Amino acid sequence: MQSFTLILVLLVLTVVGFRLGRGRAVSVVGGETRKLHSLPSYYGMYVALWCGIPAFLMLGLWLAFQDTILTQMTLASLPDTALVGPDGERMSDSRIGLLLNDIRNTAQGNIASASTEIVREAAAYYNSLKATGGWLLTVVVLALAVGGAGWAWKRVSPDLRARNGVELAVKVFMVICSTIAIFTTIGIILSLLFESLRFFSKVPVTEFLFGTHWSPQISLRADQVGSSGSFGAIPLFAGTFLISAIAMAVAVPIGLLSAIYMAEYAPRKVRGIVKPMLEILAGIPTVVYGFFAALTVAPFFRDSGQLFGLSISSESALAAGLVMGIMIIPFVSSLSDDVITAVPNAMREGSYGLGATHSETIKRVVLPAALPGIVGGILLAVSRAIGETMIVVMAAGLAANLTANPFEAVTTVTVQIVTLLVGDQEFDSPKTLAAFALGLVLFTITLVLNVIALRVVRKYREQYE
């Protein structure tokens, strides 16, 4: 039975278990549900959990370790001569890995015509093991589901604390989800840290952090020009901050003023039209913004600059920043609008009662009270601007120029990370490892910005709460 079909069967059995558990809870008390410790639905969920959890755990474990188990059993079935190389020695682990890959591909019918007899026999054995394991898995999973549901169904009684059991299961599930999120974050940090340490063992930290020339290309021979590469990251961070600053200069005023208008001035009908139209901007793919920037905005700036005697590059930070700012307007406007709307009307009415006008109330009461949420929305927009890649590639280029002139071509950290990791790369050269070092520094900068924003939010919360 296919895994998808088995999951559907388990879901059906879980629903059936819920109905059976709830029905038994009502029947054991003769319909007088007040005699039950918990509501009837808790008894149904209790039976459904015992039906689904053990079965889904077994299914997940099998899907996680299926390939490893089948591969090792198939490898053990091969004759010793199949694992001997042309030199008469046992194959290396990499050669054995290639052999197992051929076996799996042949089992899937991809390269059957080019396979040897030993590989074809091993592929047939692999398929037989997979089929046997699939049927065995189906029997075990269904047995666990039916057995768990039956055991829980028999335990249903007026004194059974079903609600406590269900709430404990939900609590454990939440703890597991939180733990996974925490360990995922720790894993990301450690992967960046360890690979960055490998990079800094090859390239000095001072050269990376304070160098002003970025050319990560590593030549194949030592006598070639630039064979050691140049890893000064200042031009990348300067370009990132320049484009992000232009984007925020566009997004923050427009987004914040739009939010104030929609929350405080706009009639309900106008708000119902304007807000969805602004939020549509967030749903447009970034590649579409990139096309718009490269084919419309950048040529417009270049031609306009020629009219005023300005030299504006066809790929410029101004074009990328402007289009990026338009893209992130909804992040500021939507969140700020929700926060401003959530300010209690009692604060507005108190201000009006003291004689303040509408604009004075907005400026001196509403905006300060909503400042923590507004700062959060702006911080989200900054993170979105720093992490954008496609618009920069298409509108600002790949040139790592150290400049504060928005009319010139620049690049960003994220663009260089993508460039360094594209293609068949070996993770043992400074060129590839530089991507992790860039990611670590960018992570550190974002963390510092978050800390600063939290301090600002905490300050104003203490003042207005």
C-alpha cells in the first residue's frame, strides 16, 4: 500500500475512533453526560489519539529509515567479488555509494539497459525487499491503529480523565514543536559558525571584515593572476545598506502615511478597497518586480539622467531600491494599520475631551501608543529588504563596488551568497566557504538590529502602559 493511501486510511480510522469514543462515553452513562468527568468530545479525542499517534509514529520511523535499512540489506546480499575494484582491493566508500546509487536507479527503471547482471539482480532484490517491507508496514501500522483504538475504547468510563489525557498530549505536541524550532535555529547557527571558522582559517578575519575589494574567484594554478582571491566584504555590506536604505526611504513614509489614512481618515468603503489593493503588492512574485525594475524603472532613470546631464548606470542601486521599496510597502502599511486600529478608543476620546484636535490626537496619543507595533512592522520590512535577491540581481547587477552613489551599480550580501553556491561546488575552498561567513555576519547584524528595536519597544511600552 502506498504511503499516501495508508495515511488516508489512518485518518479515516482516527475519525471513526473519535466517533466511537464519543458514542461510548454517552452510552455508558445512559445519555446523562453530566456524570462524565469530561465532555463527550474529549473521550472521542482520547480514542482518536490512541488510534493515530502510535500508527503515525511507526509510519514516520519507517519512512525515515526505510532507505538505509533496504540499502544495507541489499549491500549485504552482494557477492564479495562485486565489491572488489579493478586493482583487486575492496572498493572505497565513495565507489560503493556509486554502486548503490546505480542499484537504486535500476530498481526505479531509470538505467536498466546499461546495468550489469549483478546490479540488475541487486535491484530486483531491492524491489522485493521494498515490496515486502511495504506490506509488513501496512499490517503493523493498521494493527497499531486498531489495537490502540480498541484499548482506549475499552477504557472509556465515567471516571476516566479524558480531558487531562488529551490536554497532556496537546501540551507534549506543543513542546515537541517548540523544541524542533529551537534546535533548528541552533543547527542553523552552528552550521554557519563551523563553516565560517573553516573559512577564517584560510582567510584572515581582518581582511574579510575590513577589506575593500571583493573578488572571490580562485584560480586553478598558483601562477595565475588573482590565484588567492580577494575577500574584502565591505563593498557587499555597503551595497546592502545602500539599497535597503533607499527601499526603506520609500516604504516607511508611504506605508505609514497610508496606514494612518486608512485607520483614522478613510471611510469604511474606501478602506475596504484601498487596503486589499495595497496588500496585493505583497503577493506579486519578486521576479516580476525584477523585470519591472530592469525593463522599465532602470531605463527611465538612465534616460532621465541624460536629460539633466547625470550619469546613471543602466543597473543602479536607485532602481533596485525604489522597486524594492514599492514591494515592501504592504509590510509597513498593513501591520501599522492593524496596530493603529487596535489602539483603544478610550485614549482617543480622552484626548478629544481635553480639547485636542484629530491630528493632534493622532500625533500625540495614537502613534506613541502604537509605536511598538509600528517598529515591529518596520523591522520586518528591513529584514525583507536585506534578504531580497532577485530584484538586486536584475536591477543592480553583480558588481561589488564600494560607493555611496545610488546611480552606480552595486551588489548585496544575499546576491553574492547565491552566486557563490550556484553550480557544482566543493565545500573546501575559500570561495564557497565565504558564503557561510557572509551569512554569519549578516545574521549578527540582523540580531543587533533586533536587540535595538526591542529596547526601543520596551522603552515606549513602559511609558504608555
